[in-house]
Amino acid sequence: MIRHLRLIILSTLLILTAVPGLRPLSAAETSPATLPLSRSIQPLLAAHPGKTGLYVLEKGEESLLARAWLADHATKTIDVQYFIWSSDNVGILASEALLRAAERGVRVRVLVDDLLIDAPPESLLALARHPNVGIRIYNPTMTVGTSKVKRLANVVTGFRAVNQRMHDKTALFDGMVGITGGRNMADEYYDYDQEYTFRDRDILMMGPAVAEAEASFARFWESPLAVPVEKLLKKPLKAMTPERTGQVYAGLHAYAGKPENFAPEVRQALQDLPRRFDELLREMVWEEARFISDVPGKNSGRDGLKGGGRSTAAL
């Protein structure tokens, strides 16, 4: 998936030639009244029928802030899908943002690949216990609910199954706006890590391509390889009383509410975000676009080692 996304992004850049990036951050100002996504986006969609709005998110900070703004303004649904979700600063803040959305009535679905997830079982279960949150783990053969002995046995006896990974990275809000690209949920993808960092890229999109991304998410979510986290952590689930679940929620909110957990420039950018997002929407490029992704179980069967498939043919 990541190779396919990089090809899509490069192709988009070649076609659109000069898609603008966010300008340098300005000083903080009073934020305007917030609007739900539908009121912000519908006029743009109506003005560009049949076209997809595209905006390249070059910088890690702008990509993170775009996700934050969209999570705060979604009113119906948030669907997120990642290969990596770390329990570092970015991972915790993202989890808290999704929890806040669920607490105001938004349906949240989280799909994460099993291989490199490092969230504590208690955190996963606490979030999954919220009535508006669903968490599923893709191909849980190595990490979540898997003992070291079972992990080794899986590698030795079923490497092809273990190697069946989900590299898709999408975040979809109210079925109207999406972010897709190369970034997972970890500090190093958003310029947060002081020791290890690299360049990556996302695309913000709205319009018909978002419906294609939603269909792709649904295929993965409904795949037999996507297992509800409660089924994988049955023993720890028994210890997740309502009281303990509430304590985990309170801890997430407390962490996100401490200014010291945000760099000064990020705090300033958050204050300035509503105005900057309005600028971003005005600078989008509207073109005909397609969302191309992998499919669940792409390496299953005899042809698994050959690669290719629907997404490769489309590219």
C-alpha cells in the first residue's frame, strides 16, 4: 500500500504541477466560532460537482493539525486505519482526540495492523468499551493477545500468514473529508521525535474520492482478518471495570490538557488553526481523482508471492 500511495501522490503532483503548501505559522489569534464539517465543506462540494478537492500536506505539523481540526469538527463518523500506532506523544494525543469525539456522540472506528502496535492492552480495551468506539486489529498473529511462544510458532509454521500486513493509512471524517498518504500515528511522522525523523507526505481530500476511501475502509473492517480487540484480550477485559475504564479516560484527558505536552509552536498553531484551515480549504485544487488501495488478504493463496493485483493494474 505504501508503495502504491507514493506512486499515486507522485502522479498527482505531476498532474497538478504546483499544489500549494501551508504558509509559515502566524501569531496566535482569537479562534472564530467552530462549525461542523458539513457547513464548512458542503459549499465547496456544491461548487465543484464531480471533482475531488486535493491539498498536499508536506509538513508533519500541518498534517497533524489537520487531523486534529477534523476530529474536533466531525459530528457523525470518524474511521481511521493505520499500520503503526505508537503509545508516544502523538499516539496518546490522537487517542484522546478520538475519545472526545466519541463522548460527544461521534461513531469512531479504529483499525490497526497487529505487527507494530505498542498500545497497552488496558488502553485498547478502555477505548473499545466506549459505546461509540470500535477497535479492530488486523491479522493478530504477532502482538495483541499473542504470547511469545505463539508468536514464534506463527513465524516458523506460517510465515505467509504472518506476512499478511495492512499498510493502508487513512483517516476519514463524516464521510466527507479524508487524509491519506504515508504517515502513521507516531511522533517521528509529525516532526515530534527529537532523535529520529524523516520526510513523508499526506493528501487531504474531499469529494468523490472520499467515498472510494470509505468503501476501502469498509472492506478491511468487515474482513475476517480484522478482529475486535475484545476477542483478543478476554482475560484483561475482565479487569476493565467501569471504574477502571473511567480512570483511563481521565488519564487521557489530563495528559492532553497539560500545556507541557505540546511544544510552544504547536500550542500557537492550535489556537490559529480555524483560520488556517479556512485558508487551506480555499487553496485546494479540484480535479478528477481516484482512490486506489490494497484489498484484504492480497497475499493469500498461491499467487501471493507474485504481487500485483487490482491496485497494481490500476496504477
